[in-house]
Amino acid sequence: MLVMPWSPKSTRTTVRARKTETLPAQPLARQVREALLQSIVAGEFAPGDRITEPELAERLKVSRVPVREAMRELESAGLLESRKHTGVFVRKLSAAETRDLYELRALLEGHCARVAAGRRDEALVEHLAVILEGMERAASLQDLAGYYNGNLAFHWAIVQAAGNDQMAETYQGLVQKLHLARLTNLSTTSGIKRSQREHLALLRALRQGRTDDAWQLASEHVLAAGRRASPGPDPVPDSDAVPELPALARHGARK
């Protein structure tokens, strides 16, 4: 199951999984919001799907009031949209919206990578190396959900390392919106090898404290991810073999 790395563990349950469970009493609206958000992340509600208050209230065994509040919050966050005389739907991002969001994310992650590299935090580097190892194992098993969870954790760790709470909050919103554009692209392994090479290059820059390189690598990686997430065939062949990352990540982290 796909999860956002910043989601509280107690809320990492989807609407479907809660059919026979009751939500914690407080704060109820937030619990409903997190359950609905996790359902969108997990693909239970796909872009374009209609969501109704009565159905959610019945599944979650709550009144419609907290459901309505939760849906309004997700609409404000750009994940849901209300259509007059029709209902509430999971948003479909346009190509222009997706491009704009990736460009903004590239600016943010580039800055965070620069700051993180300047701090030369060995614990961060080791943590990122472990994540890369797990991503490589997931890729070898064709566990795309596991790979994507690792990818989210890798980038989130770098954003957190910058120590800017406002940027971290903005990043969360960006990634949650962009997830709507990526839901239909998780069934393909296209670009994973190249993406892993980019991750490893960024890891080395962070370890060596190369701030400008970290900024450039992080920015270009996000923009490349945006191109890979776009509809249509991958414009660049991905035939180059990637080295075994479990050993390579550890070696690269110490160079």
C-alpha cells in the first residue's frame, strides 16, 4: 500500500479497510480526512472518481458532519473538486498543472538539497543509503508500491534535513497533488534504473558537501521525474544497466 512518509502511523488505514472499524473519537474530522487521503493515495479513489458523503459516513461509521468538513479540507488542498449539480470528485490534474507543480517542487527540493549538503550530516547520508538499498530490492521484486514508498521517504528525508517547517509543509501539499498525476504511472518500471542512478549521484554530493552539485542534481532529478510521469513513451532509452545498489550505495556514500 502506498503511504506518505509524513502520515501518522495511526491514520495509515484506508476507507475500505475501515469498513468494520470505528474511527478514534478525537479529532474526528482529521481522522476522516486522513482516511480519505490515504484512500486516494492507495488508489481506492482514482482521479475522476465521485465521492459521496453518505457512502463515506456509512463506511467510517460517523455522521456526515465530519465527512463534509474533511472533504472541504481536501478540496481546499487541491485533491478534490466540487462540480455544481454533480458532486465531489477526485481531481484530475491537467498537463499544465502537473508541469507547474514539478517546476515548483524542483525549486524547493534543490534548495533543501543545497542546505542538507552544507550540513554534511553523516547520519542523513547513512539513512538515505539504507533507503536506496530497500528501493533496489523492491525494484528487483517488481514491487512498484514498495519502490515508490522508498522514493517518497528518500526525498522527504532530504526536505526534512533542511530544517524549514514552512517548506516541509509546502512540499507535502505539492507531493500529494502530484500523486494524482502519478497514480496511472505506477504500473510501469520505465525510468527506475535511471532514477536510481540520479538518487545515487545526489547521495554522493550530499556526503561530500558539494552544495551546488546537490542543488543541481536534486532540481534536475525532479524535473526528469516530471518528464517520466508525463503520458506517452519514455523519450530516453533506459538500456544502461544499473550497478548493484546495496553495495554501491554504501560505497558511494563514503567517497
